[in-house]
Amino acid sequence: MGTKIKTHKGTKKRFRLSATGKAMHRSSGTSHLAKGLTKKRRRNLRGTTSLAECMESTIHAALNGYSN
């Protein structure tokens, strides 16, 4: 009898799947020391961005269908 594949907890905390199946993530460089960045850079780092297509299959396998 086969075993279930577990969801990777670190991936679960950092990525979510959009309705179309794209992996979305938060931009890096937003946690602290943001005052050194220009206002334009800080503004553009807001929100989430989609992951590169070459990494999509890896994230899908690690999430195992889970999405927030």
C-alpha cells in the first residue's frame, strides 16, 4: 500500500497557488531595512508576484495541491 505525499511546510508558508495554477510569492527585500530603498522600489515590492515558469513544477510537487 502506498504512502501519502506530505506537503512541504516551508513551501506552504511562502507560496500559494492562484486560480489559474500559477505559484504566487512575496517579493524579497520587504521585511526590514527598507528605509535604504527608494520610495519607488518599496512601492514596487508591495503585493505578490508570480513565480518563474521553470520552477512551477517543483512548487506544485512540494505543495501537493495545497493552497491557502
